[in-house]
Amino acid sequence: MRLKEAQSLWLRQNKAFVSFRLPADQEVMTYAGGSFCVEKPENSRPYFVMTPFDVRKHPQLFLSPEVIIRGDEIPDFKFGESNPAFRIRVPKLTSKEEYLKQAARLIDLMQQQQCSKVVLSRIVARPFATEQLPELFEQLCFRYPNAFVFLLSDGHGLLWAGASPETLLHYAHGKAQTVALAATQKLEGRELSNLVWSRKEVEEQALVTEYIQRMLALHRARNLEVAGPKSAAAGHLAHLMTSFVWESTFAEALAMANDLHPTPAVCGLPRPEAMRLIGLTEQHDRSFYTGCLGYVKPDEEIKLFVNLRCMQGINNEAFLYVGGGLTALSDPMDERDETQAKAETLLAVFPK
């Protein structure tokens, strides 16, 4: 059986699985069977983890799969019983007018120096049949070879898919790495070397870089190497990126990942105040948007990504989560335009 056929079958049968393709990789990995649990697996087998934006509101989900499959050929194996589908709450949408008011209020607070940066998000809704998810996953893999592409079903109605451009943390062979990714503009056929970044964009990305540097100092990162900032492509968009590589143990890297999330790239600074303002301003629950997800091989490897350019499937509708970083120099309309450009990452491969 081919992967797309298997995904379609598992979606109909409410089976737990996640298929993902790492950046610049050719093969898809699929973790299938078992169930997503809120308790971290105690054994030494690889597992997939999905972390919400706010761990005070939602638990982390862990999948210790029955099988791990590499590639497009799915071998025959028997799942357990089908799972019951739970009712998933439809997120609240924000009108253009309300978003602009929200952005203006937050910008005003930052001009009063109450906060340095706040990431404001909204949701774009489109009709989308659940059975189209396997095709969407395939198209995302084809169109965005340098993204972390995934399709996830918890087996109880929770459906997410996306193509994230942002690493939270990677670890292997005694080395850990992360990035400070922020600021956005459309590529529009231009070379990365020809892009010019505004003062607002440069300062926004610098806030993320400085935060990560403080966290690395707190964790006493050894032999740290820093590169950037430089322009980095993410589909039809470009961002400013600074990369960090340092020596680490597995336990140190996992602790660093836990402390990094949520970074200023998806939350803001200072983090407690930004979280408070997001909670007071946004009318929707972010759920797993701007959370992180990926796989862990205990004592060996960590591959975690920020959950951006993503959607949730509910009742034959797609809810695309998009956001952008606001600072004292932001313009509300420009920020809304940026969120629309980010929505195009997924909309570009939606069935016409």
C-alpha cells in the first residue's frame, strides 16, 4: 500500500499516526499505531511529541508508535480497534476590523514601553474536506523542500498539517543547534542577497537573537558558534535568521528546548507580559499553533520544530493559523498583510 492510501484509510478509521518530512530530506517518516498520551514514554524507543503554545492550557501529546515506517511503501500490519472521535471545538475567527484594532492597541502599549514585542495571530477559514489531507501533505512536501512538513491525526478527531520553516532545537552527536527566525517579506523573484530589511524588521529579529543568547548563557553553552543574521527563504517568503551551534549532552539539549519554548519569535518580550497580552487580546485558543513538534530518540537525537504555517482540520473546514510580530514601529495594516502572505503558504496548494 502507498502512503497516501494508508493515510486516507487511517483517517477514515480514526487511527493515530503522524507522517513527516524533514527539511532537505527526500523520504517521509511515518509513526503509526498506538495512541497519543499526555505522559512522556518511559522506554528508550523513539517517540513523537506535540507541544501546545501554552502548556498551562493544554497538555503535551506523545506518540510511542507501534511501527515506524520510512518511505512511501507501507507494509501490512494490524492496528488495534478504531478510536472514538471526540468533538473538537471550532476556533473563533477575527474580522479584519477587529484585528486592526487589536494590533493598534498592542502597538500603542509598546510605544508606551509596556512591552518590546508581541506576536498577534488570527485564523483564516476555508472549506476543506478531511479526505483531502493526504493530497495536501504530498503537495506541501513537493512545494516546500526546505520545510518541516507534517500530517498528524491523534485518532480522536484532532487533525493538524503544516510546513514549518523554523527549527526549535536539533541535537545529534554531541552538538545542539537552534535559530532566531523573525521578520518577513515576500521574495517576489528577488535574490536573497538583494533584500533590504527595514529598521522594524531588523530590531524585531534582534530581540529574538538576544533572547536566545541569554538562554544559551544561562545554560552555559560550550563552544558556541553564531552565524548571521542573514536572509533565509521559506517558500515565497523570506525571513532574517541567526543560527547557533554548541556542544551539548542529550539531557542538556532537551532542557534547553523546554526553556526556549515559546520563543519571542512566536510570543514576544518580556515573555510573561507578552503571554498575558496575547491572552487578553486574541479571541481564539492557539492550541498547538506556535507550539513545537518533532521526534526524539532518547539519549541520541532530537528534531523539534516550531508549529508555523499550519492548519487544523475540523468538520470539513481548514483553520489556518497565522501571526506576526508587533513592535512599537509596526503598522497594523502592514502586519495584517504579512499574515495573509503567510496563509498563502498553505492556500497555494489547496485544491482549486
